[in-house]
Amino acid sequence: MSDCLKCDRYTAWNRIGEEPKLKEPWCPECKKKHPDEYAPIYAEWFNRNAGTLLREMGVPPLYRACTLDGFVAEEKDQRRVLQAVRSWFDSELAGLFLCGPPGTGKTHLAVSTLLGLRGYRHSGQFASVQELLMECRDSFRSDNGLSSVLKKYSECDALLLDDLGAENSTEFARETLGMLIDRAYRTGQILIVTSNLDLNALAQKLDARSADRLVEICLPIRLTSSSYRQKIAAKRAATRNRPVAQVLQ
């Protein structure tokens, strides 16, 4: 069976040495020659494979169903935040900074944004900051070293740094994260950042230089709504004192 549904030929458009990834319906040549014809085909393929695309970008299973349409916006602040994130796609800023208390939906919005960028055919990578730093430390025991890990997160079009500021404030953490932020700043890489800290507090956690770069390239959005997790816990607690028949209604 051929790979390209347009020209009916095999085209290996994964980079040599890469893990096999989900391939688009058409090869690069056909997409370039017939962009208008391909647009609805790609949209249908993208919607059908959204979860797989998020997995390939390193998004954990918990967040692979996240979409902007699926973000619960019952409160006024949630509607404000959702509208601000949607508007960011039309802005000239290369970054998005989502801050606020735990459980307010920062990661949901960030992953949904990453998925939206993939819909525009940007490559992307999800990174939990604490796990990224662990991966960087472990790289010293491998032949490729730290440079290969940093390359992995720097070469994609968009990088999602989840929970920035939750890491231990060590010199290694500050230098490593500073390098990633500086590379994104210099190359125009899209940065999506979530944090429990605002930019002023983050400047104390990282360094003023890195925080200053985030201020320049990012649209800051503060979430102030109540915690989803606390709501779920409250509902769960409430059902414990109700008859089973009522819970199942």
C-alpha cells in the first residue's frame, strides 16, 4: 500500500533515525502542489488522530483528550481566560504564559494550545520541567550527553514547559532552563509555559534574564478561578452520604 493517497507512491518523509511517526495522508510534494485541496483532507485526518499526535509530542495520557472546546468555562474568569488563549493565535507574540493556583486548568489550556499549533502543522514537544531536568542529569551517563537532550527540545517549532518554577532552585536547573529559554528567544521558537508563579516570582526562582525574555515574548494570562480538583473532590465527598440510587441518577 502506498503512503501518499494523492500521487499513489511511497515517500519516506520521516527523518532518518527517527522513531516511526503517524504520517499525514499526502506526501510533502503533493501538499505543496495542491494546498487548497489538501486543507480539508488534513483537517479531517488531524481531528481523527489528535490523541495520537499529542502522544507523539510527549503529552501524558491524562491530557491527550484536551481541547479548547473541552475546557470547562462555567465561571466568568474561565471564559475570560479561554477567550484570551483563543485570541493569542492571532497575535504576534511567540509565547504564552499561563500562571495561577493548582487545579485551575493551566495544563489543559497549554496542551490544547500545543494541539492547535499542530493543527497549523507546527511540530511540538511537551516537557514537564522537573522530568526534563531529570532527563538532562541522566544524559551525563550516556554517550550523547546534555547537548542531545537540549537539541530535542530546541529543534521543534513549539515547546511546552509545564510547571515551571516547581523545580528545585539549583544552579544546574537555572542554567539548563536559562539555555532553553534563551534558545527559544533567539530562534523564534514558540514557548508555552505554565507555572504556579507569576513572572515576578519566577524571576527570583530562575534569574532576571530568563524572566525578562519571557516578559518580552509571552502573553501573560493569570487564572484565578476555583480548582477543578477541589470541585471533583467535593462532589465525590457529597455522594458518599447519598443513597446509591441517587448517585446513579
